Amino acid sequence: PPVLLWLRRDLRLADHPALRAAIATGQPVIPVFIRDDSVDGLGAAARFRLGLALVALAEGLGALQSRLTLRAGPAEETLAALIAETGANAVYWTRLYDPASIARDTAVKAALTARGVRAESFPGHVLFEPWRVATGQGGPYRVFTPFWKAVRARHPGVPLDAPRRLAPPQAWPRSDELAAWRLGAAMNRGAPIVAAHQCPGEAGAAARLERFLHERIADYGAGRDYPAQAATSGLSENLAWGEIGPRQIWAAGWRALNEGAAGAEDFLRELAWRDFAYHLMFHFPALVTGNWRAEWDSFPWRGDPEAPEVLAWQQGRTGEPLVDAAMREMYVTGKMHNRARMIVASYLTKHLLTHWRIGLDWFAEHLTDWDPASNAMGWQWVAGSGPDAAPYFRVFNPATQAKKFDPDGAYRARWIAEGQAHPPETALRYFDAVPRRWRLSPAAAYPDPVVDLAEGRARALAAYAAHRGG
Ligand code: FAD
């Protein structure tokens, strides 16, 4: 009988412990991807990006004389149907750690086991599973630096090679057509525009890693904070769908470190931030469901997602050039530079006193690298409501940040057309992508600030002082 390999955010062939274990059974392997609620509930960009990942994975499987079977429906019923059709006696998958996936997978495991089907889950999505890292007292970490000290010298194991062959079943089960799923349908900002900035699949991920190691890692420490520079790896979109395993990147980072590459230590530390986000999400699921610190529940955040200043933020017309450049970058590319993410998040939650969840939702809709743990951690860190948070009173000043991290204005010029006699292609692309009802034009005057920076800061600090006092 065959083994079903239930693929979710592990759309790769190399360093895939569940796949390796399925092959080791000696049974035929049927790789399956199920479009359940977890897919239908994704933001437009992530769903679209998933489609690119599935195309690449199907090709990779094809090269091994295997096939990707696509099915839609609730996971438990869909797997049951596939078991009935194929006679499979086992289902293998890679573990996920967000509350919704844990609930689903626990139910699926119980149901399969009750039917006498072997249900086995494997690591692979993070370097160190959340329960494998603990403080001296045996509890979870809440602060990054000690977490980093605890994991830095640990070895997550040697990455596994991709298999050369996957034993096919006697007959393949029916598969949906990927095109019929229309995963890009909600990308009304123009899928081709965003697609041009993606590097999908295992091959895309490997190419990104190679380029980073050869061209960028030496300057990573110095350059990673400058949004105009191509100093970072760009691997987040690949990690989101598991087109590369974190262990493969970790191993490459350590090789570079041992060879003396200047930025390697910083790079490994950033990769550990991703693991830390998963560590927090697993141990404190409130990270993704609410304010991690309950005292923030009563903070007077503004909660109207349609408020004029929120629309200005979303549409990249706050009149604060660095903020607008970043919001436009995300709209066009599906990504945003990390420094810029912190600045726009601070501006929304502090200068505009708006609830971080409104920002998080907008990011979830527009990022092709959307990740449940990193996104929630990022927002709560900046808003001050999370574990290991930046203190609320530390308000990023976007103008000062611009002077420091975009000193020659290159990033702003790349994304803001207004006021430029010959705007670059990138800046103009934004106007091709936005809906007409936003009424934006590159020929219009650049907008006035929606809030005076000093006033916005003072208002945020006053709200914070009142909240603490009360
Ligand atoms: P590199 O600098 O090359 O780093 C390598 C890898 O390390 C990244 O691919 C990523 O997996 C990890 N990493 C780096 N920085 C962080 C970080 N601060 N937190 C967690 N992991 C990190 N990242 C996402 O992948 N998805 C998100 O939805 C997301 N939302 C964010 C929201 C906010 C408000 C903030 C402040 C940050 C968010 N981040 C998110 C983290 C970070 O901005 C991105 O991971 C990073 O910009 C990706 O670019 P890169 O792959 O070139 O990173």
C-alpha cells in the first residue's frame, strides 16, 4: 500500500524528513496538497505565491517520475477519501506550530489513528522545535538574546539530500487542475507585477541563497539596515512555503562563518529570529490571537480600518516619504525591507495610534512572504504589546530614520514618483497596480503629511502615559 505525503508549508524535496521517512518505508509515495480552510483563509498575495510554489513543486516531482495530487476540502475528509481510493495505510507530514494548524493536525491524527492508519509527523519547518529550547528553569524564552545564546551553538543536524526517485503507486489518484483553483484570483493589484519580484521553487530558493553567499554576506552586517541596498537574502518568500529548509540555510551560514565571512554571524542571528517567532507562537498562542500582554487590551488604539489616515497609510500617501515608499514597495513587490517594516508599523501604531491588528491584516493581505509567527511577532514587537517588545515610548521618527538609513534618498526616489521629472520604472509601476478608485496619479502633487510628526509623537506618548496612569 502507498504512503500519503501530506504537504503543507514544506514544498521542497531536499532536507525533507517526512519525505525521507516515507521513502524509507519502501512503499509507493503519493504527494498530496490539500486546499483547505488554511489556504482559503490566506491573504491574496500569500495565496498567489502558493500557486507559484505548487507549480515548481509539481515540476520537481515530475522529474522524479512522481506527481503532485491536488485536492480541495477539509483535510480530514479529504485524506479519508484518498485513503479509500488508494488503499494507503499511512499519512506523513511536517509539523506546523500555529494554533489553527495544531488543532487541525491533532484532530486529523486522532481520526486517522482511530481508522488504523499510521499518522506520523516530522520536524523540518524550523531549526529547533519550540519544545526543544528551554530556559534554565525549563520554561520557554520570552526574550530574544538569551534564546539566541541558547541556540547559537546548537546543531540542528545535517541537511538531507533530495531523493533521486520516488516509487510511484500502481495508479495515481485523480487530481484537481491547479489553474482551476485560481489562487491568484484575488490579486487585483496585478499578479504579473508582483510575480516579477518572486523567485519561486526550490531552484529559486537555491539561487537566492547562492547569490547571497557569493555577493552579499560579507556586507550583510553593515548593509542590512539600508532599504535601498540589496544586502539581504530575500529568502523569506521561500521559507514561507518551505521551498528551502531553514536547516539548509543555517548550514550554509555556518560554512560562511567558518570561512570568515564578515556578515555570517548577523545572518545566522536573523535566521534565529524566525525560530524565536515560532517559539513564542507555540508557547504563547496569544501572540497571534490577541495582545500578548493583557494590559494592552485597554489601550486606546483606534480600531477603524476605514479611517482616512489608515487608508492613507495603506495607499502610500501619508505624506511621510519613507513610510509611503515602503508601503508602495510592498504593493508592487509583495515584500518590504525589514527596516521599513519597523518604520511603517511604528508610524501606524504610534503616530496614527491605530491598532497593530489593522496593520497586521494589511500585511497579511499583501506580503508574499507572509508568515503567521514572524508577522505577529513583528507587529507586537513594534507596537510594544508583545514579548520582548520595543518599549512603547520609543517612537521611530520616520524623518530621522530616513536621514540615517536612506541618506541619499535612493529608496524614496525608487518608489515615489511625485515630484520627479523622470520617475523610475519602479515608482511608476505602483500606479499601474493600484485600483482606479484610489484616484492616484504620478502627476499629482505629493500629499501633505496626515499628521505632524511631533504632534503624533506627543499624542502617542500622552495616550501611553494616561494608560499607564489609569
Ligand atoms: P534576511 O535579512 O536575509 O534574513 C534571513 C531570514 O531570517 C529571513 O528570510 C527570515 O526568515 C529571517 N528573519 C530576518 N529578520 C527577521 C525578523 N525580524 N523576524 C523574523 N524572522 C526574520 N518576516 C516574514 O518572513 N514574514 C512576515 O510576514 C513578516 N512580517 C513582519 C512584520 C513586521 C511588522 C516586521 C517588523 C517584520 C516582519 N518580518 C516578517 C520579518 C522580516 O522583516 C523579514 O523576515 C525580512 O525582511 C525578510 O527579508 P530577507 O529574507 O531578505 O531577510
